[in-house]
Amino acid sequence: MRRKLVVGNWKMHGSRPANAELLAALLAGRPYRADVAVCVPSIYLNETAATLAGSDLRWGAQDVSAHEQGAYTGEISAAMLAECGCRYTLVGHSERRACHAETDALVAAKAQAALARGVTPIVCVGETLAERDAGQTEAVVKRQLSAVITRLAHCAAEMVVAYEPVWAIGTGRTASPEQALAVHAVLRAQLQAATGHGAAMTILYGGSVKPDNAATLFAQADIDGGLIGGASLKAADFIAICRAAH
Ligand code: PEP
């Protein structure tokens, strides 16, 4: 039985007082039956680590450099994330693919850099509305995942995958459980064929998950939890979503 995982993606939101309040509420909301993590802006990783250390809540980053170290101004290495106690880092979020022109190859290199330092990459894949309407959903997510599987080779089973249809992110439009499940099944079959461990791997759904749809989504056989954007910034909503995962 796979354990559920709920990950908050704060994106570029937060402030010291707001973060302190949110993390205190998440700590007070325990216990959760699922594993729970927050992916915070890197500038707040140390404070998040100090607040959550010793608890069962986990933390991570929203991106990582593909490079080990060197003249890469503004980038943050996987070793630095590991130093901050990061359990996870997102890679290939659609906002980075779209706004920072991240390619499948770069996403794969970032996933590899993270794993090499013991930070679990949460690899985001998902189609745009145009791609869905053109009947390309399966081909797009398989291509995105395939690049990472190839690069990680024998370590591929160690990643977490997040299916995030781009048209559902921050739009209030959620994939139906059937739509999500269909893609999760495709991804799990691909992971199983490539690694032999697909049945044990964690595949999250992300895209306008809210307290009122979380339980139905998380009840689907192949959905192992969620990657939560907007709702992870509101303590009551995120706690309700975490409680819906078990
Ligand atoms: C996300 O940013 O990964 C996300 C799923 O956002 P939202 O929950 O706001 O759609």
C-alpha cells in the first residue's frame, strides 16, 4: 500500500510573519495520516527548517540547479538544498517550463542533480489545454517523463511524479477524477515498464485541488496525494486537504 503524500507549493508567496503563522498552524494541525511537505521559496528554507525540525513535517525547494557548483549566478545547487535539510525539490513545474524555457532535458538534469545529493525530485509533467484538445495528452506526459527516466536510469524509481495539467493550475478548473486517473494510469504503466517498481512509486495530482475536491481525487486508486498551489497558502484549506489524504 502506497503512503499518501501532500506537498504545498508556495510559489513566490510568503513573508516571515505569514510563514511563521502558516507553519505554526500546520504543526498544530497534526497528526496527519499522510506525509506532508511544503516547498517554500529558497530564501525561507533555513527558517522553515528551523521551525519544522524535529517534527514529521517535511520541506523542500521549488527548483534546483542542474549544475554542482560554479559560475551560475542566482542558481541554488542540490548540495545547498541538502544542507538546508530539504527532503524534496520540485523540478519541471509548468511555470518554470513556460516562463524559464526549461526543456525536458534540463528538467531531467535537474532531477539527476537532486537525487545525487539525496534530495527527492518531484518531477512535474502535464499537458496544456491546446495539447489536450489536440488529443496529445498521453504523448506529451510520456515524452516529459521519458526524458527523466532515461537520465536517471537505475535511480528512476526514487523520484516522485506529479501530474499537473497546465490548464488546471491556478485556474480553479480541476481535472475530473476520471481524467486524472487516466493519465496516472499511463504514467504508472510507463514507470513500471522502465523501472519494474512503478506499483510502489508515488504519483501526485496537482491542479486546483481544494478542500471540497481533495477527498474524491485522493480516493482514486492511482492518485497518491497532491501537489497543492494556491490552497497551500491558507492554513485551514491546506490542513483540510492534508486530512483528506489517508
Ligand atoms: C501548483 O502550483 O503546482 C498548483 C497545482 O497550483 P494550484 O493548486 O493553485 O492549481
